[in-house]
Amino acid sequence: MKNFVGQWGEQHVQQYIKKMGWKVIALNFHSRFGEIDIIAKDHNEIVFIEVKTRTDHSFGEPQEAVTKNKLQKILKTAEWYLLQTKQEQVPYRFDVFSVFEKDGIVTVEHFPNVSLL
């Protein structure tokens, strides 16, 4: 069930960013360090996206699940991706998207340029 909810949320974010004019480059990119849900291009910038999806608030807001440890894994995975694709000089950033569904109403929140600080 958890994987289904996560994939469902990622699909909503894909639709959301495409409407914003972004291009999806990769989905569920894995390295030995971790996984990045979506890698997209926003103009000349690569965006590494973490998606958190919830259907209730039992465990808090979706974005609260993105911990410093999770961000460090995303950073290492992003660096690996940039190295492997020979894009080390391309500007990049980390965004978090929160997807919440309650009674058939879906809310997507975008938290751009998230840092480890």
C-alpha cells in the first residue's frame, strides 16, 4: 500500500511539473547512496525532486518526513548522477513536493531549493 501511495504521489507531481513547463529526465534514479524520485529540467537547471505523499496527518505533514539524513542521501545520489551524465557544471537544486489527499481532494505543495541547513 505504501509503494502504491508513493507512486500515486509521484505521478501527480510529474503532471504538476509538466504543466509548469519542466521536462522529466528520469524517474526513481538509484545509486548505491539512495534514490531520487524525479529528476527534471527547469530551463537550464537540473532539479532533483523528493516527493512525500500522505493520506492523513498521523505522521505529520508530508514534507516533514524529509530529514537531514534523507537530504544527504539525495545529495550524494545527485552528485553521482551528475558525474555519470557528465553534467557536473550544470546548475542544480533540490526541491521537495508534498502531496496530500483527503476525501478525493489532492493538494500539491512545492518547496523549492531545499538545503541541508
